[in-house]
Amino acid sequence: MSAAGEPGVEVETIAAQVHGRYLVSRPETEPEALLLGFHGFGELADTSMAALQQLAKGRPWVLAAIQGLHPFYRRNGEIVAGWMTSLDRELAIGDNIAYVGSVATELLGRFPSATRIGCVGFSQGVAMAYRAAAGMGFPCQALLSMAGDVPPELRGGERPLPPVLLARGSDDSWYSEDKVQKDRTDLEAQGVAVELCLYEGGHEWTEEVFEAGSRFLVRHLGSK
């Protein structure tokens, strides 16, 4: 059986249309901002929406939890999703940024009073939050980076980033102290305003993070 990488076998790629899934929650009053959420690996948009609702706490923001384009089954049959793998990485990054840009275009058209945008990412979704803030085609005013690091292509400062809140748990073995300090150093070297939320806990949302994140987003998106 022939396989990629063997003599005579070539790898080709072709653009294909897929449908993305996202959840939307609108406030009872006229929306003032749009808050985009990006879930972690092996989660769904539902998980991200629950976090956005905690962060928004009834403020006049449209909440949009965007789901990764790559669903899969866990061994127990549960359907979850991821954003990308290392396979055809650059193509996947471009697809994801275009996808988020389409969501933002749709929602800003529906809610023209939402004049500010915030991005919230958790774990694997943090890289997508950074990429969205830098490349979705609309200015972003705030980025909450929860337990995930800056993607490598955005460490050089070629594309502007908004103020960032870096959140890291004391027991988080994946997003280590070294990683959060490197992110802080790299972002500040680019002129990005950085705040830290160092909380007691692991690779998870906590009440302390929700409170700090809410204060941060209010400062940059308004609606005290």
C-alpha cells in the first residue's frame, strides 16, 4: 500500500467549504460590544459560552462562542472539537482566521451598535484568540488569554495586538511559570499592555479568574 512520503506519491491540497458552528447570546438592551470566545482542545462551544456568560455578568455585550472546525468522537462517544493539528498547519491557520472573520462580519452586521470587540481564549483556544485579534479584519480592544501561550507567528510584533490579560494557575503543569513570563516579556517588547492574573488552581477556570477577567474586559469594552 502506497503512502505519503513514499516514492511516486505526492501530497496535494485543495480548498473545501465546511460549515462552522457558533453560539450567540444577545443582551436585553442595545449591544455595546462583541465578545468572542474560543474553547480548548476536546471541548465544544457550549463550554466557552458558559465562561463568556460568567465574564459578561449581564453587561450589554453580544456573546459568541466559536467552535473549532474539527469535531471528533471521544472513546465514550462524546462529540468534542479541536482547532488544528501540525498537519498542514499554515493552511489550517488561514482557514481558521477566515472563519472567525466571517463570524465577526455576520455579527457586526446584525448588531451595528457593538463598536468594540474582545477575544477570550482557553488553552488551545488561546492561540486562536490571538490570531483573531490580529487578523480577523476588525480592531480588537481586549484579549483574555486563559492558560495558553502566544502563537509563535505573533511573537515578532509585525501585527498589532490589543491589551492582554494573561491568566495562569499555580498548579498548571502545561502553561508553566516560564511560559507566562516569556509571554509577558515578548508582548511587552512589542509595546502590548499586559496584565497578569496568577491564581490558585490548575488548568481550569476559577472564580478568581472570572472576577479579574470581568474587570479587565469592562475597562476595555465599557459598560461598568
